[in-house]
Amino acid sequence: MRIVLLGPPGAGKGTQAEFICHHYGIPKISTGDMLRAAVAAHTPIGQKMKKIMEEGRLASDDLIIDLVKERLTAPDCKPGYLFDGFPRTVPQANAMEALKMGLDVVIELTVPDEVLISRLSGRRIHLNSGRVYHVQFNPPKIDNRDDETGEPLIHREDDYEETIRKRLQVYHQQTEPLIHWFKERALFHPYFQISGEDSLESIQQKIMDILKNIRPKG
Ligand code: AMP
């Protein structure tokens, strides 16, 4: 099963991705997680990306395409994968198509901007796993600690209001055109839109209902 989860920052892609990937035994390919890991490890890519991410701007398409291309060569991608945060621009989607990265289904989560701002400012992340919490809506069992490892959670530099607004603007300008791009190709990989405003469980159920009717192309 090869899935793209599309939607604005804070729509719940990361949380739903975790569940889907666990269920299907496929890796989550989150370009955001990969870049945050590079920043934390002070690699050359990380050093270049730190400021760009803090300002809510996007990485270059070439950099992202190289990262994803390389990631797809890993054996764990054999049974499929879920893209979270990729593609983010039309050129990235064109590259995905040109490089024949397989795709079975696209699911878009929709959430209004004002809800996203409240969600993102309360969001906390476990850096190593990408697990996502919210101080109010999905709190960890122990304050500011990851449920599974007990390690501290982080408040992402880009989850402060000014940067969130910038990220939403970038989403509307650069990522939203992908909705049309994917819908035009719905014959090849069906496109579903669901509200990201329901409870986590209800969204999970809707996603499962969609996925159980998808027949992955061999
Ligand atoms: P995310 O965790 O998906 O919200 O990504 C965090 C940040 O990483 C974004 O604000 C961008 O700066 C960068 N980033 C992640 N994925 C991409 C992508 N596909 N294209 C360009 N920049 C990206």
C-alpha cells in the first residue's frame, strides 16, 4: 500500500500516519522528520535547513527529491510506504511521477486555519519517533514525556504562532495547488477528502474504511 497524506500543517497527518503505518506494517516517510533529524545531528543538510525551518519556509525541491529517492531504496519500503509532508509542491509531485514512485491512494485532511493555529501551538513532539501529542487534546501520560520511551518532548521552533501563520500561508500558496494536481489524476490513484476536525478515532475509522477498499497496484 502506497499512500500520500495531504493537508496543512497541524491537520493530524503525523498522528494518523503512525496508526496507518502500524496497521499495514509500512514505513512513514516524513520529510519533516528527516530534516529535523538532520538538524539535530548537525549534518550539512541540517545546518542549511535549520533557519529555513524556523522561519516556516520550504526546503528546495531538489533537496527533498534526493532525500526521498534515497529513502525509497531502503528494503523496508518494499511492502509500501506512507508519505507525510511529501510532495509539498507541484514540482515535487511532477518528480514523483517522473521517477515512477508508486502511489495507490491520496487522502487529504481538511482543517480551517484558526483551528490549526490552536492545535499547532499546543503540539509537542517526540523527536526520535515522530510521535505527536497535544497539551490539551492528546496529552502524554506523564507531562512532557513520551509515553513509550519516557524521553522529553519538544515544542518545535516552528510551532509558535508567528511561524505557524507563515507556514499556513506557504501551504495555501505552494501545497494547495496539489489538490487539483492529484484530483486530475484520480483515475490512477483515487483521491479522498475527509475532515480533520472529528475525533482522532473517528478520522482513523474513516481512513480505514477508505483503505480497505483500495487494491494496491503490484
Ligand atoms: P513538517 O514536519 O512536514 O511540517 O515539515 C517541517 C518543515 O520541514 C517544513 O516547514 C519545511 O521547512 C520542511 N519540509 C518538510 N517537508 C518538506 C517538503 N516536502 N518540501 C519542502 N520543505 C519541506
